[in-house]
Amino acid sequence: MSKMYFFVFLTLCLIGHMEAKCFANLATSEMTTNPAIESSIVAESTTLSNDQLATSEMMTTSTIEPSIVTESTTFANFPPVAEKNCPVSQAKCPDLSKVVQGKMTVEKVDGCAVLTCPENTFPYVLGSYEGSELPKADGGEKDFRIPPPLSMADLGGVTINDYYGLTCENNLLTASLYPRGINPSLKNATVGGDGSLNGKKGLLTSIGCASAPDHSY
């Protein structure tokens, strides 16, 4: 009987040893598997982080780009301001003072040269046919006079520059409007009183102010 017990005891011990070994192998297998699983989890986490980062960058870029487009559009709506175009200026007529005579003054308004006369005086304008677009006088006269307005009310609230259509090109002051025509050779006879001369440039040699519409200064 004692031998049988010993045999059974030995068998149980063998069986127990195998089970313990199996459990040990299983534990080792699980430990070996776990790092791979952890690596997979880490890889997924890294991938998700990269995807989230890419998504965040795309969202950030989408937020910035409209701002850039809006800024560009805003500047496009406000082009640079162009330099004021003055018909008469000291830059275009550096020798303007040689033409302006007597009591007439030159005022600078918004960068433009505006001719003015003292109160109760009238502009008095002389010109030359030579260098003008005006038709030559029948008597061969070389000079002409542009009659002044009959009263200050005739100016209609405009400046002398506007009344005569004054412009300056190549340092030469010219008129292009003749409300009362012109007087050839300073005579009282009037030519172009019907407005037919308007638009033609007349070279001015002298412009000043007179105390009365038809008196010289």
C-alpha cells in the first residue's frame, strides 16, 4: 500500500509541476505579448496625435488664409491717391510772376495757383496771336485783349482761372474761354463774342487787375 501511495503522490507532483510550468509559460507568453500590444497602442496614439495635429494645422490655416485674402482685398479697394492735377501751378509755370502784373496776386489753393484781384477791381488780360490757336486778325494785328467781365456778378462766383479757362503748359500761361470774345490789337471791336473761340488756346503775355472793366491798369 505504501508503494501505491508513493506512486500516486509522485504522479500528483508531476501533474502539479506540469501545471505550474504551463502557468509559468502562459504568464511569460502574456508578458511577451503585452509589449507588442502596448507598442500598437502607442503607435495608434502617435497616429491619432499626428492626425489631430494635421487637422489642427488645417483648421489654423483655414482661419489665417481668409484673413490674408480679406486684407489683400481691402488694400485693393483703396488704391493710392493720385496727385492733384492743377491746370495752373508754380511747377508748370515757374515764370508765372513775369506774366502776372500790377495788383493781381497768386494764391496757393490745394497746391494750385489761383489768380485773384483786390475787391472792386477787374481782371485785365493781354495776349499774343503768335503761339496761339486763335485765328489771325484781319488787320494783321499781333496782340489782342480779352475783355473783363462787366461786373463782379458776371464772374458767376467762379475764380479768374475758371472764368478764362486758364492753363499752364511748358511755362506758358494760356486761356481757352472768352466770355466776351476778344479785342484785336487792343481795339474795342470784338471778335468771337458768340463763343466761337472757346476751346482755342490763346497765349497770354500779361494779366493784371484794373479799377474799371475797360480801363488799363
